[in-house]
Amino acid sequence: MNRARKVGQITFVGAGPGDPGLLAVRAVEALKSADIVVADAGCASDVLALAGGEIRTASGAPAEVGKSLLAEARSGCKVVRLVCGDPFAAESAVKEALAVAKTVVPFEVIPGVTHAAGAAAYAGVPYGPVHTEADLAGSAALDSAQIAALADAPGTLVLTIAAAQAAELSQQLIANGLKPDTPVTVSCAATTTDQHTVGGTLAELELAAVGMTGSLVVTVGKAAAARDKLSWWESRPLYGWRVLVPRTKEQAGAMSERLAAYGAVPVEVPTIAVEPPRTPAQMERAIKGLVTGRYEWIVFTSTNAVRAVREKFEEFGLDARAFAGVKIACVGEATAEAVRAFGISPELVPSGDQSSEGLLADFPPYDEVLDPIDRVLLPRADIATETLAAGLRKLGWEIDDITAYRTVRAAPPAADIRDAIKSGGFQAVCFTSSSTVRNLVGIAGKPHARTVVACIGPQTAATAREFGLRVDVEPETASVPALVDALAAFAEVREEQERERSAQNAKRPGRTTPPRRVH
């Protein structure tokens, strides 16, 4: 018996203006579960990266696109039609939806933030409930009747234009009655880390748009003047900074997320690859010793060490219960979090400096009466220093110092990354260990002298100086969050100094004030 083929569904999804963080939760779910995503050519790559199925570019007239959507849905596919901005704000997408609505194929619409609204909000312009949005970018020449109507509209104008239309828009709005000194802002690459906003007056619109390309969003009206106080996206301390993150791919995530929150563009370049020991026997004996009660303490000096032990546990079918009766010490909070993710809480984390020295300062000496076992397991990297092991021995403990993992130099990055490192293409680099310093220099060369060098702690900073690098940033606490926070604080101080110099230069005779730039 023939069964009717199950019909799929078409979902029109608003891709927003570019920042994937502006997508609706349902939009993300639809993208991930889609079999086919038919996207506008201008959809941001970060949004497309969320797609779980095949990605195609929408091409042809709305009727042709609608026909292809229906064909795929009738074959049983989940189809997402990804539209820049909001689907119902795009005339072509509305026509496609009308074509689909004439059939029995189910469809839904997930709204998105319009390009104009997103750009205005990210530029810090509170356009308010009384405003007019218009997309003029698709016209070869501005419609004089449309511009006249816009000039008469109440409230704030939020207009999307092509870069080449800036001069003509300014002239026509002024000719239709708007005052030349009406505040304006103009933004390009809206809501992305490349967004650039310039503020000024309507008469200065052409000058403000110099150097901008693609679609621009122009806000016209009193609300545009508020961006001096409300600019938040481009005013973040590290906005626009390309920051080199020389960490393994597995470890770079937390640092990159924190850098991005400050406005930076993190570029992850692994300098270290983590590999298992050449021979597994040593680790296998250590795991057996944990189970049989050989150790009083296990000391973790890195998240990699925690991961190595956990992988061995899984290999032997063990879980966190194998730590029963063993006390756990961690060199810092990041390592402690990795232990907690294993389902257990460490007994000891340094109260002061999060380093080997800090851990030794808090570690209890061996007591023959109170400690039934005198042995400590120290799983660590093959290139780790002897500081911790030697210090524990001085405290009376017997140490099983084993290689839990090997750190090897990663492959060199691409040629353009190497060139950027040596030529100053990165505003900053964040070193999290001495080995990241050594390996980066080894595979890519020394960072340029104008690159801000941030080091997680004293040992890393000392290694950087050995290689002739100037250390600009060193946090009080040796942790990734503290390192990124310290870099942001450094950037804020530098920005304030630059503002003071600009203010002094502006007071000099003969200087005029150009359109205002946000960060």
C-alpha cells in the first residue's frame, strides 16, 4: 500500500541586522533543526554558522524562490527561508510568503530585528515610538516625492541608504525643509564588531559617511544627539581590538567569550597541542593507586591534568567515587571549576596567589598522627617546573610526580596571521603560560612592539621579558577572567588619555571640530 509522503514545513526567519545574539530563541531552534536553509545573500556568516542543514543562497524573483521552497517542503524537508532583518519588512519575502500561503504546505514566521532598528539601538540612538523607517538602499536614485514625505514625517527618521546616496539624501532633506544643523548619526556594518558610527549634523552627512561602504543606517532628528550619552556598543573598552589568544582550541572558549563581551575580536591561534603520555603505564598505576588508597592528596595544577585523569577514569569505567577518601587540591579557581564539573569539590584552593607558590603557602605539612598516608599524587605536564614537587617534599610529603599529558608545539598559523603578529595587526596578545610565550615566538615570531602584551602571572611575564617583550598588563590574580578584565582596564586608561590629548589639540588656534566619532 502506498503511503502519502509527509509534507515538510517552511519557516520564514528574521536574521536580524547581523549580530547572532539578536536572533529569537525560536529562530535559533529553527536554524539548527532545518534540513535546508535558503538565505539572503547579505545574511551574516555568524548567523549562517548556526544552520544545521544545507545552506543555499536565495536567487531569482520571489515567485521562483517561493516555488523552490514549496518543492523542498513537499519532499518532506524542513525549510528555513532566512531573511535579512525582519521577513515582513522585506517586500520580496512577503511575496514569497503569499505564494506559500496559497498552498496547503504549513508555514510560520519568526520575526527579526530590522536593520534600521538594530543599527540605531547599537549606535545609542533612542528613536522612540514616533519614528519612520525607510529602506532607500535599493534605489538607483532617491525618489524626490518619498524624500519630501520623509522630511514632513514626525519624530526620528531611521533610513537605510547606500553609501553613495549620503550627499543626495542630505541635500534633498534640507531642500524639503529640515534644518542643516539637525543632529544625525550614520553607521556602517551595523551590530557587528566592525560597526562604525559617526555623528554630526545633516549638513555634514556626506563628510560623516566618507570611507564607509555598503548599506548605511542614518538617523535624523533630535534623538541622534543622545548617542553621546547612550552609545554602548562601540564604547566598550576593547571595541574593535583584534586580540590574539594563543591557547589550545579547547581552552580558548572562555577567554574569547570574555574578550568579545568587552568588544574585542578574539583570534584564536593554538600554540600548544596536548597529547597523551608516550607510555600509559605510569598513569595507569596512578589511577590504580587512587582506587586502592595509596594517596592522601591529589594535586591538580591545570585543567588539562583534570581532563587527563577524568579520561583515564572513563577508560577504566570509573567515576568520581574513585576519589573517595582522597583530598583534592587545585592550583587556582579555573582548575577547581574543572574538578567541580566532575561532581566533587576540592578541599584546598589557594587563598592568596593562585600559583604553585600560593598553593604551597596554604598546603598543610605532613603530620604522622593526623595523616594516615604520607603520599601525594601530582599529575601534570611533561614540561612542568619542579617548584611544587620540591615544596611538597619540604613539607614532609612523599610525591608521585607523574606525566599526565604532554604539551607539544602546535603547527604554525596561516601566513596572514603570522604577518599580522609581526606587523602590529593585533592590538593585544594574552599569554596564559610561559609555554604560550615560547611557542608563539617559535611558530609565528615576536609580536610587534606596539602590540599590548598581557600576561596572566609573574612567571609568564618573566618569560615574556626574556624574549624581549614589554609587558603592559599583569592582573593581581592569576586567572583568565582577571587577565581579560585587566586588559580592559588598561584600554580604558589609554582611551581616557587619548581623549585628553584630543581635547587639548582641539583648543589650539585654527582647528575646527570634525563630525564626532564614537570610540
